Amino acid sequence: MNALLATPIAYLKGVGPQKAQTLQEELGIYTFQDLLFHFPYRYQDRSTFHDIAHISTEEQFVQLKGKLTHIGEMGSGRNKKLHARFTDGSGYIDLVWFQGTQWIKSKLNVQDEFIVFGKPKFFQNSWNIPHPELLKVVPGMERKGYEAFYPSTEKCQQKGLASKGLSKLIAVLLELVAGQIPDNLPNYLVADLNLMSRGHALKEIHQPSSETQIKIARYRLKFEELLFLQLELLLRKGARQQKLKGFSLPEVGSAFHEFYQNHLPFELTNAQKRVVKEIRKDLAEGSHMNRLLQGDVGSGKTLVALLSLLLAIGNELQGALMAPTEILANQHFIGISELLAQMKINVALLTGSTKKSERERIHKGLGDGTIHLLIGTHALLEDTVQFKALGLVVIDEQHRFGVAQRARMWRKNKIPPHVLIMTATPIPRTLAMTFYGDLDVSVIDEMPPGRKPIHTVHRRENHREKLYSFIHEQLQLGRQAYIVFPLIQESEKLDFKNLEDGLEQIVSYFKPLGFLTTMVHGKMKPVDKDAAMQTFVQGQTHILVATTVIEVGVNVPNASVMVIESAERFGLSQLHQLRGRVGRGAEKSYCILMTGDGISKEAQKRIDTMVSSNDGFVLAEVDLQLRGPGDLMGTQQSGALALKIADLARDGQIVQLARENARTILDEDPTLVLEKNRYLNLALREVLKNRPNWGRIS
């Protein structure tokens, strides 16, 4: 970092030790550079004046220039207010103050010329501006341009560090560092992309000369931030591929051939074939595979995972499949065991419920290599679980596992096993390139033939009788139904349908009709939860009332109805995951989104999007726009990015451009040793110095 920019913030004129401590604790501002990169969140145009005669309800703020014609006080005591009549020649407007009236009155003189700035309100057939900003016009006064507004906190405001206080400090700093901010991008890149220089961009973003200059400056700083992020990810990916040698799987092997030719349950889609080839290529090269496999609900990820595991088994290595819940682990075990029933492949299941005698048998089989494939939950992470030669680990629904947990699977061998990470939560391209930028990404973007789209509708509380009647019709046809609630018990703060009240209402309606209901929620003991789930899976109960615990891991082809209560409470991704629990059989399936009458515009947008599309990737893009990356990916991972100005939800094109340029730079200069990239190298080292290695997720 430039020595001047590295100066502690306490040494800036106007700061001092006390304010410096507040800036550090409240805003994370420790140095001159930190303050320079504390960016405005909005601007107000102070370069133009309005006419009083043309003020309309559309204007948030107006700036006027004119004279006071009358000053007076109205009311008494606490109700006392100061009133001034103001004109600019085109009309009249009232200026009103309710606080500090005596001090303000002492500053006002009739016939003095003032600049007035404030938010106009229409009251009793006339316009007024409560508590306007007033600036007396003096000869030689320069017209203001755009005023920047900065994020602050209550404690900062108490120390004189509200937006205006911060703006004054930044003005002092900009004058101090003028001409001394080095560019951290190569000259050829700045020229090729026609970027503003770094120093000019920082000047314009804090003290813009026009709206156009704000946009150009923001673009430059966003690109810079995202380029360094992409360089970091690509360098880490290259280092991993060079340093981490994985098992070489040169042969396709008999296990894969036998299954593909004789036991494949249906023809693979072109997307599945493409992904299998990508994985096959990785495993044959001998470098460590770290691949993310994403595909929508029902796209056939598990079959691709099984084929990948068979590649390892066919090369005399072992495989492991780790799932986040016992329900999902059991489901994988049953489904894979059935598919491999006619092959000489030993599959075992290890969960928290596995008995001691069975655990001992599994441990022995893993150690001597007689167990080829182990399926399980977090139990696979235990130190006692040791393999003879673990070649490939598949992690399902990876976001349910912590980074440290996933890393423990690496230490099962001296040579780290290859890693295939699966997610049924479609990830927008911009997020995949950032959060998972150091992985190779495979996408199954094609659904198997015959998979029918789920008919989704939005209904409100006044349709409940019709809803229950429709569910009854489906149950009479031999189908089953899910009804999902956001809460277990009633909340004083949240007025949403809750599980316990809902269960009572549902049982009272359907039990007399001969249909049984079971309940599942996250607070139940695992054994009780599994028992309740099994009654539904086996068709002994007809309606499953649940919380989002059933979002992942339930496969009941006979279920044709998904009702989501208080659907406005859920994000798009979660709604889509829940919808994916139906539509798994041959019959037409339905998803009914129940809401109250008064839902927000954003909630209505989510509901409308769900009704209009079954495509998880389309929904993910909309969800990113509505909720932002932090909500989608989890705060821990999102916070690690520490983006100052770029917005992954809105800057997709800049993310793509940064990725392409980072790749081009590193293709030519993999270690950034060329003279033309010297400043880029130095700047990247500075970025990486304080960044945790959050990119490695396996």
C-alpha cells in the first residue's frame, strides 16, 4: 500500500484519537485508504434550481433560489413554530421550523437572498418545506454540484461523524492525496477497456462533476474490485491443480461399463453425458478434482454421482457419498443399493443411528477394502472412519456442511480424494464465478424426458375451503399431499400460519373423511422424525404436515400436491426446493402458494415468478436481484468477500468481464512476473494479505 494511504486515520486533520477510535469500531476505517474507500450510497443533485411554480408531487427534493418576504412565529410553548414566506419570482412557498426556532430566526433577514434545499410537502392547498437547509448567497459563491451521502451509525453521529462530517473529512483527504494515488491496473488494460484512472475515479465518486462521471467512476472501481477477486480465485485454482495431486484413474473400469451397459435405468440426457465426460476427464488427468455439480430438482444429479463413483471403484479405489440428513442418506442408500443389486459392489450405510456392531463391521470393511462405497451423514467425518484407498468423495447439498467439516474428508488419505460437490439449489452464473470461482463447475441444464412441469398457483386465505376440497379430490385418487408451514409455534411478532394450529385444523377436516395426517419438524428427535416420515413414504398416512425440514431428501413419487402456507415468508430458492418434492411420479402435480391479503411488493414478485416459471436457474437470477448474494449464499461466505462497491446481484456483466480479463492475464503470465503486470502483482499481494483462504470449500 502507498505509504501515505497507509497512514492511520487519527493523523488526518479533523480526526484525532477519539474520532479515530469511533471510525475504527463503527465503520472499520483504520487508514486514509479505508476512508477513501468508504463510498457514498446515494447522491443529491445540487447543481440545478427548481421554480416554485413547477414543483410537483414527483420531486423528492427541490433546490430554490430567492428571497424571504416575511418571517413570523405561530403558536406557543411546545407547539411554537417559525414560519417564513419565500419567493423566487415564479411563486411563493412556506418554510417551516418546529425546533431551534430562536436560533434559526436570528439568522434570517427579509430581502436577503438564500438558497433553499428540502423536501416539499403539499398541506392545506399550498406547498411548504419543513426544516429546509438554508444557505445565504454571497458574492463569488460557487454553485454546488452533487452532494454525496455516506453510511454512518448512531455512535458516529454523536461524534460529529454523520454523513456531512464524513464528507468534510473526505474532502480534506482528497486534497491531501491529490496526484499521489497510484494506479493498480496495468496501462494496457486501462487503455483497452477505456477505464478512468484510479485517482480520478476516487475523486469523482466522492465529489462528482456530473451524473455521467459518477457512473464512469463506479464502473472503474467495480471492475478493479472484481478483477482482483477473480485473479485470486483463478490463482488459487491453479495452485491447487499444481500442488495437489489426486489419484490417477486411467481406466473407465469394469464397474462403470457393466452398470452403463446392463443396469442403467434410463437413457442419460445430453447434459448428463456432457457432465460425466467432464468428470471422467478430470479423474484421468491425475491432478486433484474439485468440481461443483449443479442441477435443478429432478435433473438426475444422483445418477451422475453414481457413475462417477463407479469410475473410482473400477480403478480399485473406494467411494463415499455424504448427505446432510439421515433421511437423505437413507434415501441414497436404498436407491443406489437397488441400482447396484446385480453387481458385486459392497455398499454400506453409516449414520448417527448405526448400531455399534454394524459400525465395527463397516470400519473393518473400509480398512480392508471389502466395502467399495460408503453412504452416510456427518458420521463419515469421524476419525475412526478410515478407508483403505478413498478415491472420490461426493458431497450432496454441500451448503449444509461447514468448510471445516468438508476439509476433514481430505484427511482420510495421504493423497486427497477427488471431490464432487452437488447442489440442487441453482446458483446464478455471477455467484458461481465468485463464491465457487476456484472450482470447475458442471451444470445439468436439461430435465429427463417425461418429467411433467408442476402446475403452480397462488391462493389467498378466502380460498381455503376450495383448497381442502381439491386436496380431498387428489387423496381420493390415491395421491398424497404435503402441507408446509414456516413456524412450529405461534409467534407474537410474526402473524403467519403455524404448524401446530394448522395440524389441528387439517386433522379436524380430513380425519372424518378417512384420511390420516402425520407431522414432521426440526425439533423432533431424529428417530421420531424418521418414523413419522416412513409412515408417509410407505403410504400409511396421506398428508404430511411439516416445516422446511422436508425441503431436502424426501422422495415420494405418489405425492402430487405441495401446499406452502405463508408462502410470502419464503425465498424463491426455498419455494422452488419445496415445490421439487412433488412431480416425481407419473401423475400431474400441483404446488399451491397460500398467502394473506396484504403482502409486500417484493413478496408478490416472488409469488408471481414461482407461478410463471419452473426453471430453477431463472428463479435463482430473480432471487439474486430481490435478496442479494448474502442471503442466497449465507452470511459467513458473503461477508468473506467484503465487496466495497461491486454488487453481484446487479453487476453480472462486470463480473463476466473481470473473469475474462483475469483469465487472459494469467494465461499469458501465470505468476504475474512480467514487467507490465508489476503493479498488478503488488496490488494483488496487498489484497491477499488480509483475505482468508475462503475459496477452498472442500
